[in-house]
Amino acid sequence: MSRVFCISCASALLLLATGCETGRHGAMGFRLPGYGDPERGKIAFAALECNSCHEVAGSDLPKPTLQPKVPFLLGGEVAHEMTDGYLVTSIIHPSHQLKGYPKEMVANGTQSRMPVYADNMTVKQLTDIVAFLQSRYKVSRPLGEYRSSL
């Protein structure tokens, strides 16, 4: 094989590999600017009364008061990193993924009980809330994914 062909193939593989990045800022997900502030996000979360429905792991926010309770905790240990895109979509379009959710999460069979906040928050608040929620998640690898450091 010619040297030019090998370099071209290597370059193409490198471009493909960088486009397949996974995790919070992967190319497959929506990407927010990196200047979200978790502390301001916590304040916005409380100001928008998100904590009346959602409990956030490791935070000192007042506990939810909504009945029936939302049956899962935001934050805590997860097997895979949450993407900014998933969190943004969940906030501005909460009915996007209701299949398989507990019936306590659904109103009228097809809509999330969560209000749509798209018209009620600023982009800055959204960016800060996502930064706050991201700060509450801890990725822990499943046992099968641990690798030796040798």
C-alpha cells in the first residue's frame, strides 16, 4: 500500500473516532455552553419550585410536597453519564419519553404531569439548572466494566 493511502485511511479513522465521542458532551447529544453555574442552578431550581416535585440527591433543598410523589430521585449514582441534551429535553419537553414511566408520572395517559417550562425560564436559568443537576450525578461503572491498571 502506498504511504499516502495509509495516512488517508488513518486520518479518516481518526475523524470517525472523534465523532463517536460518548458522555456528557458527545456529538450525539445537545451541548450547552460550559458556563452554567451549579449554585445559581440550585437557586433557579428552588425559585421555579422544581423541588416541590423533585428530590435531588445530596442537596439541602426542601423535600417534595406533591402527591403522589415523583417515584425517582434526580442525581445520585448512575451507570452512564447524563447528557446535557437529555436533561434539557426533560425540562423543556417533559412528555418526550413517557413510555415505561410509572403511571404516577403521567396525566391524561399521554402527557407528563410536569409543567412545560419553555416559556417560563431563561436560557441562563436552564443552563444553570442543568449544571446543578449534572453536579449531583456520579457515574459508577458496572462491575463488568472495571479494567486492570496493569
